[in-house]
Amino acid sequence: MGDLVAALHRGELDELAIVRALRSPYCTAAFVEAVAASPWATSRHRVLAALVRHPHCPRTFAWRALPQLGWRDLLDVASDPRAPMPVRRQAEAKLLERVPLLSLGEKVALARAATGYVIGELCGEHDPKVVAALLDNPRFNQGHCLRLVAQTRAAEVFGLVLRHRTWGTLPAVRLAALANPALPVPLALALLASLEDRELRELVQRAELPAAARELAKQVLWVRDLRAQCEPGYLH
């Protein structure tokens, strides 16, 4: 890498060569610092993005460079395990500042690949396309899902979560949906209808649930009991 530092000073390295060197596992701190000190090199977008992600990137340089990166580069920095944790967290903070300025398509793309911290903030987004992308993000977890269900007021979002192959089957998520007063009655009835009588009776006793949800559970039990009475062989 010493030869590369000399070559950089002589202006013999182009943008692609510098990026390749920064991505190399053999890249030295001396080369990183030389690149950071080169106005020509740091004026190149790809060089700047690769430099900030390097574990030897000077911290003060990273703080100045992060605001110059686009949202995709910020996501790459935040997702790169090589980057120091403070730099990754700062990249996430800068990325969240950009979210209100992103188009819907960009928000969907971000939701598909966002880091855990960014996912937590995106749970406040109510567009169904963004939510659908979040639900399939490998970093999305049950805690995120519970937060999403507790915050949303959108019927379509409830539907996406409750019909999801993974999240819609979790008892904690179903309970959180029932605890949200904004859950539409048709969805609440469909959810309650999928439960066993024992589960419904337990829900009726849960004081933390909205009265409307507990009343719906009672009605489902009443309808089931009425149907049972109408079946042949029912014993009075």
C-alpha cells in the first residue's frame, strides 16, 4: 500500500483504482488518510462514499462528509459492518433527515433495505406500499411490528399486517391490533372469528382492551353458541 500512497500523491490513480484500494482488506490507515487529504480524490462521489465506510476513515472527516452523501450511500454506510458504530449511527441520523424529502418510490426502496433503527422510524409511515416493503425487510422484527400496529390508523395497513404470512400469525401482533381503537370492525370480526372459544373468553376478560373489542368478542361467542344450539343433537 506504500506504493499506492506514492502513486496517489503523483496523481497516477484514477477514481476506480482508489475505490478498489479502499475496498481491499489490505488497505492501510496511511492510504485512507492520504485519500482523505486529497481534494481531488474526495471530490469524486464514489471515492467519498467508499472512504466514509472504511474503518480507518478519520472521524472528523466522516462527520463533514456524511451530509454530502445521497440517501442510498448513507444507507450503505449505516449497513456496513466495517464502518465504526458512531459513523453508522450518524449515517442513520442523516438518512432520517432525508426521509421527508424522498419520493414514494424511494421510501419503498429504503423500507426494503433499512437498518433496524431506520425501520423503527419508518413505522410512522402509513402508506401501504412502504408498509408492505417494511414487512418483508429481513431486519424487521416483532418489536417493529407491534410498534407499527399500535401507531397506525389506516385500515389497509392493518390488513397488510394481519394477512401477512409471518406477522399476521403472531398472537402478540393480533392482540396489539385488537388493542388499537382504529382497527376497523370487519377486520376485528375476521380476527376474532379465527380464535378459539377459550381465546375469546380470555379476551373478554382483558381490561386493557377497548370495550368495543371485548364486546365484539362477546358477540362472536354468542353467535357460536346460537349456532351450536341449532345443530342436530344439541343437548339443552
